[in-house]
Amino acid sequence: MDKETLRREMRSIRQTMREEEIAAASDRLAGRLFAHPLYRAAKTLYVYLSANQEVRTDEIIRQARKDGKLVAAPKVCGSELRFFWLNESTTLQTGSFGILEPVNGQEADDPTALVLLPGLAFDRSGRRLGYGGGYYDRFLARETEHPTLALCYGFQLVDELPAEPHDVTAGAVLVAE
């Protein structure tokens, strides 16, 4: 199956999810994340701000702060993805692609931050099917020291994804089953 067909299929399945299913799966994944060695070792988290039916990250952000971790969120700047620190004074507004982004604040600068990857599908080898813009692939190609971890619903884990040379894989994939 080609990438565009798989994207449409995954979006279609995700759109059928009820809010209760999303919340329950997100809670299970947050618990798995907090116990994961990559999370426990991280001093900083680069976290996507969830939109639509993505695995929710609000609780992850709250707990990471309670755990003493620094947290940053992505912002699309032209063709690049950059991360900006989140704190009590950070203003968020709808930005590129209808996703909340930080408006103010300082650009994050931890080359070893754990990056949580959003996506439409993942495979057991860590390959990721994103939304098609290549923002995370370009970011991680530039910032090569970052450990990466993906959070996904059970239906998003497939046996094998088509891959291209520029596709960056996740170091680990956590699945809500």
C-alpha cells in the first residue's frame, strides 16, 4: 500500500474514535511513557501538542513538569520545525495546519531532548508515516542526537511501512492495546 492510501485509511479509522477511547488510550500510553527508560533518563521533552484524534499529550506535559523536566513544543517556521520552551507565560495559538503552537518564548536548545513523535502509522522497526510535510524528518536529520519515541493506538501499528531514504525512524514505539 502506498503512503497516501495508508494516510487516508489511518485518518478515516482515527476519525471514528470516541473521546472516551482517546482519553483511555492516552492515559495508558502516558503511564507506559513515564515508566520507559528513555523518559526516565530525559532532562528535556520535546512534545507535540495533540490535535484532532492524536494521542493526547496534555497529561504528559503536566507530569513531565512535575518530574522536573523542561518541556518544549514545536512550531513550524517556514519549512523548518523548531521547538520553543513551554512555561506558565507561554501563549499558544492556532498555527500551521490548525495545530496549537507557541507564539512567544525562547527557542529550546537541548540537543539530547527526548522527542515524542506524532504520526498516522508506525511499524515494529520504528518507521513512521507522518502527515506528509517532512517537518520531523528534516528536524531530526539536522538534530541527530535526539532520542525519539512514538506513541500510537493499536490500529496504527502495522507490520511494515514503505520507507524512503530521508525517513527518520523512532527509537521506540509505545502502543496502547
